[in-house]
Amino acid sequence: MKDLRNSKEHHNYRNELTITGLLLGGMALLYTDIPFHIMIQTFIQHIGSATAAVKQFFVSIFIEPFVQMEFSDFVGILMITISFGLMIVQIRKKMISTSYESHTCPLCDSKLHRIHRNRWQLWLSKALYLSSGYFHCETCDHSSLRFYQKTPHLRQG
């Protein structure tokens, strides 16, 4: 109980010291001729020039290459990007269709047990926006990674 009372008193002194410091600092600023408006103006100018430099940097990296590019090159890059997207969609559909829904081993029909996935398996399921499970059969030592379509979680109540 005594420690609690001491901590409250310490807290009160801290507040009083803060108030006294602010009061003395304010009075010192009233009696001195520090050009705060010039310091603030200079700070704003530096912030403005830094913002302009960052903007120019991003424009030079992301916008200028596309502006200087020929139209046929742009269309080629766009076609390659679309083909990669369609390829990922096809891989995703193939993984869902070849994955088994049941939890029985495809080799010996024993029960599969779920085990922890590796990092690359987690990354793959996140990249393809799929739920995955890594299963192992203790009877025949078969293990397989199975993919399922993600189902949205419904908020209850």
C-alpha cells in the first residue's frame, strides 16, 4: 500500500515539474528574439524540396520508362503479364481439381493425419489463394499436400 502511495506522489511531482518547465520555457520565449517564423518557414521549404525529390524519383522509376517505351513494347509486356495471370489461374484450378476431398490415403485407404506444412507450402497456398493441408499416412508412409478453395469466414452474432 505504501508503494502505491509513493508512486502517486511521484506522478504528481512529475506533472508539477512539467507544468513548471512549460511555464519557464514560455516566459523565456517571450523575452528572447528567436525568429521562430523563419525557422518554421525554412523547415517547410526543406520538406517541400524533399517531397519534390521523392516524387521525381518515383516518376523516373515508374512513369518515364512507360512514356519512353514504344506502344508495341507496352502491348507485349501487357500480353506477357496477362498470360502469367491466366497460367496461375490454370495452375490453381488444376490443384483444386486433383486434390482429394476425403481424408483417406489414395494408396492404402487408411486414415490420413494432418501434419505441419513447410514454409514453401505455406507460401504456395497464400500465393495461389488456396487453403492447403499436408497429410501423412502412418500405414504406408505416404504424404501429400492437398489444396482446397478458400471459403470466406462468416462473422457470427
